[in-house]
Amino acid sequence: MAKYIVQANRTASAAASLATWGADATRPRRGKFYDVIVGSEAAPADNAFLYIFQRCTALGTSTSVTPSQIDPADAATESDAGENHTVEPTYTANLILLALPLNQRATFRWVAPPEGSLVYPATASNGIGVATPTSSAVAITASIYCDEQ
């Protein structure tokens, strides 16, 4: 199992997702998010954020982000990731895998419990999106770690 990381950045928006990561259309593989760090690099203020990790069946239109190998000896990833969406992913209704309500002053790290990773299937263009249904226009970041199988 190769491990990869994606760092996604954008201005928080109720209308646009922070990131997506999912199976490639030509060689789909399953992925498991096992570690996530979210926060804001903006000047401290009292804004509330909700980061929602939700399954999606289409990754939307975004700026491509190449997942980086944790171990440089691993092969390049077979998955697709993106940030700064102009067209939203197609989210699967009621399949929220993780919701993280935070204050802008907080940085939060979620580590999967044993056998508790957030999993996306080896189905073309299926994955997990990170939505931020908020109206606070503040710069936000997520670092997402994933096993690719």
C-alpha cells in the first residue's frame, strides 16, 4: 500500500468545495483517508467553519493537485485530486463520512481509528469531497493523507 498526501487551499465558500480526491477514470483504485489536518492560515478571527467530508460520484471541475508520495520509492498515484472548484462534485446525499465544526483560530487533526479510515471505492470518478458550507470568506487549508490500494 502506497501512501500519499494532498494539500488543498482556497477561500472558504458555501458554494465551492475545498477539495476532492478520488479514483482515476483509467485505472481506478480504492483510497483510504487515514489522517486529516484542517485549519485557516488567515489572521486570527472568530469565524466558525464546518468541514464536511462526503462521498461523491463525480469529482467536479477544479484545479488539479498531484498527490505526493510519502515514500519516494512508491509509484506515482493512480488517483485524481483537485482544489479551488468551479463546478461542484456530485455529492451522494446523506453520505457524510466526517464533519468537523471549528473556529477559525483552531487547527484540528483527525486520525482514523483502527479499521476506521474514510474509504472511497475503486470506481472511476468516485471519491471524497471536502465541502465548507460557510459564508466566511477566509483562507482555509486541508492536508489529507491517503492509502491507495
